[in-house]
Amino acid sequence: MSWDLAAIRETRRSAGLWRELRTLETAPGMMVEWEGRRLINFASNDYLGLKSSPALAAALKEGVDLYGAGSGASRLVSGSLSPHSDFESALASFKHTESAITFTSGFAAALGTLPALVGGGDTILLDKLSHASLVDAARLSGATLRVFPHNHLGKLEKLLETASGRVLIVTEAIFSMDGDACALAEIIALKERFGAWLLLDEAHSVGVLGPQGRGLAAALGLESQIEIHMGTLSKSFGLSGGYIAASRLVVEHLINHARSLIYSTAPPPCLAHAALAALNIIAGEEGESRRQCLRQHVQQLMPDKPMVSAILPKIIGDEKAALEASARLRELGFLIPAIRYPTVAKGSARLRITPTAGHSAEQVQRLIAALQQL
Ligand SMILES: *Cc1c(COP(=O)(O)O)cnc(C)c1O
């Protein structure tokens, strides 16, 4: 291997796989501005439209006024402040668990949690389409990593039969690039039969699905059968951060063993203060009406199918064709980037369309018209 990074770039570029940051100017509501063009953003994970909620911005400002800027130290040193524990108590009640703990991001939650729970001699069984944070965390743990084809229960069962040590099944509730759900009831039945544990990443389902937006497990009445609930404050919460909700014993274990928690400065207290405000919105009447609005948008875009999630992939296949479709949509006034390898498998490039409660019915209608022109 040489240090010829330019050659690596050229290989990627010619395959339609090179990525660049685009700097957006934010405009009101769901609009963004890029290279002088105003675009409607259908590419965020802000499912309830909370990232531009004035009430949430006000809560963040109030948090700054009350607690200042940073937290000053790790949670275990002097950075564990009352807004953190207030939010974590509320989050645990919301998730119907004994306890909860927040991290600086969902990625950090995964990286801290998996290696804290399993290691050499143990086994992680991971759905093939799981998020990069779960893949990296599984590798970091040192446990034997076995990947099962997406939602393939037969293969999962086979792997459970030969798995050794502590066995942890890891899956997403709603898959981030496909928008489909895991076979939760069946996976739970299997893990119960084999005495395994389940970590369920609800990044794309909390806020969107279930009573009070409590997620997929809550929608199916299965919350109490999951050992580890993972989630993020960066999507429906409209902020930034990640969390694990679980039994008190598990959370205390993470406080002692999760290195991304122990050796990283606590999130700013104003974020925890705002997260509590976001949680109250999500779980309350306003959350319900935002979810209602989101459901209407999803139905408008996909009239023939029952709603599974707010992630609506339009598979194009070829990477360059997906880039062209995305560029065409930009000309028509929409920001919908092409999702390519390595985020998804080669040859399965796609447009990932995410309506949010922040869009108007008219904006969704205009998107439908634009998609018909592709
Ligand atoms: C976004 C995401 C994460 C990471 O969350 P961040 O808070 O953005 O770091 C983890 N898992 C899944 C499934 C995600 O989509």
C-alpha cells in the first residue's frame, strides 16, 4: 500500500463513489440554500420537524442561561449535572425501563456499549444491514462477530445454535437506508429460546412510531422484552446525542465499563435541558399532531402501502445514475442526495426521501410531481 491518496480518490471518483461536503445555508422551515439555489430539504432525519422548532430553540437558550456553555469534565469526574439526570429519568420513564444513560452521540453510545457488554469468547449476531456504528462497535468489542442476512430468521436461529459465551443479538428497529422494520417479535422469541440478549437500535423509530412516539417495540407491545434499547437525540429529537435505556444493573455496568462515556466530556448541560423539552414535545399532544402530519405526508408519497417508517428509498441501482437523478432533483428545487456504496451495497444506489412534519402538504405534492419527471 502506498501513500498515493490521489490514486484512491481517482478510483472512487471514476466509480461514482467520491463524496464531498456541501455547505448549506439554512433558510426558514424546510428550505436550504446551496450554491445560490433554494432547495426543499427532503434529506434530513428530523422526522418531527423539531430541529427548527422555536420552542426547542428557546429551551436550548434557557439551558445556556441556566447552566452556561460546556460541562467541564467527564460524567464520572465532575460533568454529571442535574439536567443530565433529570433528562435520563424522564427518558427511562418514556422508554418504560428502570434507567437510562446519555452519550455524546448515537455512534458513541454504540461504541461504548457493545464492548462493555461482550468481549473475547462472546458472540454478537448482527443483522447485515445494521448501521456502521453497530458494526464498528461489534468489531471493537473483540467478541466473535457473525452477520446474518437481513431479517433472515432461519440463519439467525442456526447461528444461535452454535454461538458461545454471552450472546448479543444486535439489530435496528427501522433500517436507516431501506426504511423497513426488523422482525422484532420473531427475534425476541428466538433470543428467549436461546437465552441471548437483544440490543435494539431505535434511531429511526423513536418519535415516529408507537404510542407517544415511543418506538417500534412500544408499537408492538414488546418493550419489556428487550434488554438494551439504543437511540439517538440527533433525529426526531432535533438535537444531538445518543442514549441507552435498560435495567438499572445494565446502566450501572455501562457507567463502569463504557469507555466512550468514561473518557469523554459530558454533553453540554443545555443540550440535556433541551432534550427534556424535546421529549415532552414528542410524548405529548404536539408530538401526536406532528406524527399525524408526518403520516399524512408518507401516505401522500406512498398511497398504496401501509406506513412502516418515514424513510422512503427510491432504488436506482447504478451509482452514477443515482447521482444524475439527485442532480436533476436539485434543478427541480429539491435536496435529495444519492446514497451509495459503502453506505449501501454496490449496485443498489438510491435516493433516500424523508418527509418530515416540518414539510407542508404542498411541498410534498411538488416533490411527487418532480419524481414523476425523473
Ligand atoms: C444515525 C444513527 C446512529 C448514530 O446516531 P448519531 O447520534 O447520529 O451519532 C446510530 N444508529 C442508527 C441506526 C442511525 O441511523
